[in-house]
Amino acid sequence: MEQQSKIPETPSETDTGCSEAMRAELLDECEEQFGLLQKLQNEIILADTDCSDGESNEAVNRLNALTTELEQWQEMEPKLLSTNPEILLGLGKDELQRLNSQLKMVLSCSQAKRDALKDVLQREQKWLEEKKEVLSAVTERVATLRNENEQLSEHSILQDMKRKITRVKDYHGNLMETLSDMLAEHFPLPNQQAVGAKKKRGTVPDSGADLISLSEILEQLTNKTLETPHEPYVALDDSFWPPYVEMLLRNGIAVRHPEDCNKIRLENFY
């Protein structure tokens, strides 16, 4: 009855007791080996103090003996301090746990480094794709320009220039025609009655004289400036209606000759 009423030890208490017992046994064996090592060291020290300096043969013999013993120790396989399987099992568990912890740390560092390298690889791949797209677009543009350049010959360029010159001439003609119509509308020649009315005051030429329009006056001034730029003056005669000449002079469109008041030229607009 007393044996049945006994409470069995829990596994944690049993493991703790075993580990303490194994540790105590291992410490005892270490102390025993340490004591043996200290005893041998003392014997070596006493042997060194007893020998004299003149006994060279004994020193050589001792050196040979130590060399032989060293070779034997090197050839000998190391033995475990303890042969207790429980102690060896505990030590193996501790070593495996320590090694497992170190491997976990190495694994964590490797995974973090791998994730960082993945991010770098993704960014580099994205940058590479963008550069490839840019390179493809530039290559296509260069190919297009080369094809266009090959298609454009000297003859086509000359024809294009001729077409542009023709368009400019047509535009210039239309512009001159529009200007002529505008001048004819807003600056007409005086009619015969106006000429007869102003003839008494001496402000117009004789009725037999042919007056030229304002557009013709401007055309003569322009042609004279372009044809003979060193002598751009036009001589005034009876065909130039004085009010138009005076208007050109007053508005800064034409200027008189500094020595001859019967000559005028276009003002320099540059």
C-alpha cells in the first residue's frame, strides 16, 4: 500500500537529477586526470633539478625517450575522459543544441541576405527592361530616319525647293495684288472734277499729265532701291501727285535727297 501511494518523479525532476549526477561524475574524472597530469609535471621538474649540466649523455637519452614517447602519443587515438554512456549522451545533446542554434542563426542571416539580393535583382531586371525598351525605340527611330534619308535624293530635294519657291512667289504675288487693291480703294487717283477744282489753286498738274497711282509710286521706289542700292533716289515729275508724295514723306516712308528736293527714296527700315 505504501509503495502504491508513492508519487512517481516527474520527467523534469528525473532529467535534472541525472544531469547533475553526470556533471559531478565528469568533474571528478577531470580532477583525477588533472591530478595525474600535475604529478607527472612535478616529477619532470624534480628530474630536471637533479641532473647536472655535465651529463650530456643522459640529456640526449632523455630527449630521445621524450621524442619516442611523443611519437607514440601522436599515433595513439585519443580516449574519452568518461565511458559513461549517460554522460556522453548528455554532452552530445548539449553540443548538438549549440550547433543547432548556430545553424539557425546562419540560416536566418542567409535568408535575409537572399531576400535583399532578390530585391536588388528585381530592381536591376526592371531597369534592364526599361533600357531595352528605350534602346528598341531609338533603334526603330534611327532605322526610320535612315530609310527616309535614303529615299530623299538630290532630285527630290531640288523639286521640293522649287515647289517652295513657287509657293513663295505665289504668296508674294497675292500679297502685292492685295496691297494694290487696298491702295486703289483707299488712295484713289483724283477724278477729273477734283483735278479741275484744284487746278485753280495750282496744287495739281495740268489735266493733260498722266498721274500714277500710289502703288506704282511705291513700286518704282522699291525697284530703284533693289536695282541700284548705291543710287536709290527717284526723280519726281508731273506724274507724281504731290499729296501722295507729301504723305510718304510725312509718314517716314520716303525721304528727300539732301541736295535735290525733286528726288526721293524709300526709308531704310533696317
